[in-house]
Amino acid sequence: MKSWKKLATAGLGLTLASTLLVACGGSKSSESADSSSSAASSSTIKLWVPTGGVDSYKDTVAKFEEESGYKVEIIDSEDSKAQENVKKDPSVAADVFAMPHDQLGQLVEAGVIQELPEQYASEVAENNTDQAVVGAQYKGKTYAFPYGIETQVLYYNKSKLTAEDVKSYETITTKATFGQTFKEMNAYITGPLMLSVGNTLFGESGEDPKGTNWGNEAGVSVLKWIAEQNNNKGFVNLDATNVISKFGDGSVAAIESGPWDFQAAQEAVGAENLGIAAYPTITIGGKTVQQKAFMGVKLYAVNQAPSNGDTKRIAAAYKLGSAITNADSQKNQFETRSVVPSNKEIQASDAVQSNELAQTVITMGSSSDYTVVMPKLSQISVFWTEAAAILSDTYNGKIAEADYLARLQQFDQDIAAAE
């Protein structure tokens, strides 16, 4: 992994007004990140926003330009590929870029992004939910600006199940049906069952490469539960291509997915029939526990490399990161792009409080009872494939029950040895 030299940050604590260059008003661009390869001029800050987000940031950026004297070039980018795109050549990448929080550790270790100046780290801690702040931190230090949270929820058909019914997995599968992809397991969806029974992934903090402890009786109880779903009349195995269609035709009355499937789920059963709820409790190994999900945090990070040591431009980049993630900007992102805010003030607003999906995501994402912040270590890429294999092999009967513990212990060792 190539390590990029950290650029000087001297002077970042000075009053921004005294450090920013004065320039004329600027223009914006909607070109793709891949098509923009040349470094911006010293008076221009390059901003990569999520796909389809250019227009939603124009007013916020215009205000920043007027106040700072810097031009901002807004570029549409695929934020899920932030790590890949920035690390190709940080010097020509964006000064400020959107990214999912699980890529944070890898970018910090590569030297691409640095710890936020104290004033911004304090703002992040004060204004955002605790879980979102954790997503912006790595090894106890804050490296990025949160602007949204994301987690899966339970979608259910209100013509088949009541709000009381969906509080328990056992009630759902007794009164109706629950659908999930088990033959081809998705570790993002099913892996957190191991965390629901008290096990950890990369330790309590999610930052210990040797801290995964699934090889125990609690882990075995999860595998037994997965295997038992083969004989559960209320469980329906689905595949990635038919989750929504099976929900729509009534084959399943409840599914678990994220905000990205809200519109499709609503169209499938009708707005009047779509119910949204936090995850149910679930009985595993004779114990009733709260089912957990992974939580994601949407971030903006600053890349100092394009500034080539220009501390005024670096300071302006941090100011831009703060501006596009402040309360007003998060309010706008919720209204225009349905991004569930991480800002506590906006979460408490009437608009968010009255939105059932947003409220459910907030319920899930604001408590460790319901969610675990997805780990940020580079080893997470190994986890997805290794976990999916052991979970799906269990459901498909490829592992004998007597071998569950040994397989889980080997899994722990393999994850600890991953790089």
C-alpha cells in the first residue's frame, strides 16, 4: 500500500478569514470524477459529491464561495469507490470527497487523510449522534465530517402483520412469512446475527484485527438457528433478484432492507400497506435477543495532497467540509435526496420526526442495542467473503453440526491473519 506524505497543517488553527485567499466567484461542474484528471488551480477547490448530488449542493457551495473567496468545482462521483479513486493519485483527486465510513481506516493508514483540526473535531462531536461520531473516528481520533446515517430496517405488509406482530421474529414467522437470502448468504445482512448474541467483529471497538470471537457456544447457537430455518414454515429463502417481487406478490410478508429499497417496497405492496419497523427480537439458543444490523455513516473527508502544501487552501477545504455537512446542509440533503441526517438538531425537526422511514433508521442507528457501526479496518474486505461462506454453507447443509465450533474457530484465526 503506497503511503502518501502528510502535508503541513501549520496555521490551520488561525482564524479562517485571515488565511483564505481572495478570489472572484466561481463556476461548478457536473463532470464525472473519472473524467477530471488535472489538478485544480490554487484558487479552486475540487469537491466530489455522491452520484446525482451535484444540484443539491449548489446553493450551499455558492454561499461558501461568497464567504471564502474560493471557487468550487463540484464533480459527480461514485462515493462507494472513493478509496479506489482517491488512492490512484491523491494529488489530482478531490480536495473534499464523499465516502462511506468503512473505508476510513484504509485511507488513514495510507496517509491520504489526516486528523481534523480541533475546532472541526469538536463540531462533529457536539452536533452529531454518538454512533455517527464513532463512524467518523479511527483509533480515537476524528478524521471526517458525518452528514448522514444508513441502516437496514424491517419492511412489512400491514395487511398481513400488525405493528405488535413485527416486534418478534417468532411471531412474524408464526402468523405470516419472513424472506431473506440464505442459500447465497449476504454477510452484510446476516453476519450481525453473531453480534446480536454478544460476539464481536474486530473487537468491541471494531478496530482490533485479532478481536473477532465467533468460535464459541454463542456462535454455534447462531449456526444452529440458521440451519433450523430450513424447517421453519414461516421462513422463505429468496435470492437477490426476487426479494421485492416476492414481497409484492405476497410470498413473504416481511423483509429486511435499507432506505435504498423504500420506493420499490412501497410500489410492491402499496403505500397504504407498507409498514416500517426497527428490527425484531429473535430467539437464538433459547435466549431472546435484539437482532442487530450494521450501521453505515456517510462522510466527507479532506485530501490535502492537491493543495501541495498551501495551508490557506487546506484550511478552506476543511471549511468547505464543515459547510456541506452542517445542520442547514443536512436539512437540505434530507429534503432533496432523502439522506437521513446524523445531525441531532435536524433529526429532531418536524420534517424528520414525521417521516416514518427516517425515524426508524434513526431508532436503529442511534443505539448500540440495534446496530453495530461497521468496522473500518482493511480486513473487512476479507470478512465479507469468509463470513458469507461459513453462513451459507451452514444453511445449505455443507457443514455438519458437530463441526460448527471448529469451523468458527478457524474463521476467527483466518480473519485475525488477514491483511
